[in-house]
Amino acid sequence: MLTFNYLDQLNNDIDGLFLSSYVRSSDQVRRYFVALQMGPISARRALPCFDEPIFKATFSLTVEHEPQYRAWSNMPVENQTNLNSGLILTRFKKSIPMSSYLLALIVADFDCLTRHDTGLYRNVTMSVCVQSERKDDLYYALDIATKSIHDFEEQYQINYPLPKCDHIAVPNFDIPGMENFGCIVYSETRLLYNNQTSTSLNQQQVALIITHELSHQWFGNLVTPSWWKDFWLNEAFAEWMASITTNKLHPDWNLYEQYIAQQWLLIMQDDTISFSHPITQINITLDNSIQSNDWLLVNPNLLGFFRTNYDLRNWQMIIEQLENDHENFTTIERAGLIDDLFNLARGNILPSSLVFNMLNYSHLERAYIVWERILDGINYIEQMIVTSYSNFDFYEQWHSYLIDLIRPIYTYFD
């Protein structure tokens, strides 16, 4: 066994052992706290170690701090001792084997909400912590964390390996979340939700970041890639499980539809730029088994990650179907059709008139993600008009068209 005596200094950035502060709003007093941020390669700045993910070790932490402060780490507190100096010595239980980038320590004057019987077997203590004045904004975070860890243990059929899990909101922490084993650290704004003042987007962000970081306790912490080049797997699994679990907790949010609108379709827009080219291009010619009055949909529910173009006749039949019964297509299919058509016209592959023909059905449309795609396409057209046309009368006609386009959905939602 090797024993080292070493010194470290507190950093002002968030690498390794760092010192930060916040101003308490009630009395405008500046309060200080200390924390560790080890990922990805900052553990070496805080202590001598083999700072690579393949190496796992146990950690036994002891910290001295003033009595008005509290200390958190990966494991529960084993014991505390009052020292003659007036300080408190807090000793934590020995950790399970883990990579150095997951080591956590926070010393702050935060308050917590706690439940002691969470998890599938009611044997995990769950806490959410923040500066005392924001404590009432943590109830939603505690509810999500409690429900999520139960769901993860049930799905994975692998028990959460620690007796507790802390979720700590840290001021001035510019990382959304860090999945330290048993002591997850968040940017303060990502953990707080107030049902009187916060938006629905804030609520979704809280749920998604908690489920993301909790899923890392299995994907990344229990099972860890041997080197950084494979850490995209950590994030991919965590992102996937965050969506699945949050969708279970809030099915009314339609997260998959939001994902299609806010990520899938936005990424596809990169294919419309002039120097983009397909990895592969497939042309399909159908035999005579297809009736001449039947429309064809090649990418139902956007299961494939590609754009789809049809001949003009099929586009016209799709437009007729939208006008007759648009719900014959799913919400995702309608968003995909509109996005494909807008972008194919944008690339001069299809005539722009087809876009406006398709929009004739929009007075029947009520789905958010479809309108999100319509308005995105309209915004591009308006930019082209503003930069290309100086004719005021033409712009007035365009403005009148937009009013007629928007009025039905505006009236519907009062």
C-alpha cells in the first residue's frame, strides 16, 4: 500500500476541487461552498490517482468543515466528530468500486427534502438539496427522482447499488448535470420547478435531466466504458432511457412527437444545404399492382432517417387525402410530409406551388408539431420574400395570406 501526503488548492473554475458562491436573496449576503467536479479528466487535479475510466477504486473520504455547513459525498455519512478547533469532522462510508471521474464532495449550507423508502424495495434514501430559500421548489424534482429509481430498478432487474442518492442543485454550475455515483450534481436552474411561476418547458427539463442522470447510475457508473472514445454510449443510453421513463411518467407530453419536431426534423434540414449530399440514394419504381388512385407513403411514422420524394401524381393524391381526411395520416406522418415538401421545394426539387396546395388543409390541423413545421417553413419563405422583393403590394398579399392561414388555429385556441 502506498500512502501520499499532498496539497491541493481551490480552483475558481469548475475543474477538480473548486470554490464558488451565491448571494442569498433575503439578506444579500454572499455564501460560499466547495465542490468537486471530476469529469472527465479533472480528478488528477484534486488528488493523486489513475484518472482513467477503466480503473476503478474504492474511496474513503473525511472532511473537516464549519458547523453551519453540511458535507455530501457518494456514500452516506458514517460518523461525525466535534473537534477542539470548533470544526466538525465528517467521515463517509467506504464507497463501492468506481471510476475516479465519479468521485463527489460538496460542502455547503444547503437544505434538503428527503424520502427514506424509495426504490423498488424501499431501501434507498432519496434527497434533493439546494440553497435554503429555494427549497420549496424541489418537491417536483423529489417526486420525479422517487418514481424514476423505482422504474429503473424494475426495468433493469438490477438493484441500485447504494443506500442513498442525493440530487444537489449548485449555483453557478454551468454543466446541466453530472452523474456522480450516489451524489448527482445539477445546475441549479435545472432542478427547480415552481408550479406558479415555472413554464411547462421548465417542468419537462427537470424531469428529463433527473431521469437522464439517474439512468447513468447503471449506464456509465455500474457499467463503464474502458476509454473515453466509447462514452457516447453512456450518453446515448441515458438519453434514450430518460425519454422512455419520462414518457411513462407524463404520457400527456407526447415526448416522441416533440423529439420528432425539435430534433429529428431539424437535423434533416441540414440535408437541404448546397454542399450536402446523401450517403445513398434509392429510386423505387412500383409495378402495376398499385392502383392508379391509391396514394403511397414510403416512410410511415418516420421510422427511417431519410427524406422521401414522390412523383407529382402521388404528391397530389396525398394532398387530396389531407383535405378529405387528414387524420388518415398520423400526426408524425403529417409533420414529416410537410417538412419533406417544404425542404424539397426549398432545394428546387419540387415546385413551390405544391407547398401551398398542401397547406390548403391546414384549417383542419390542430397538432402542435405539424404547426411547428408549417411555421418553420413559412418563416423561411418570409425571409426570402423580405430579402428578394421590394414590391410592397406583393408583401401585403403575402401578409394577407398568412392571416388567412393562421386565423383558424388562432380562433380554435381562443
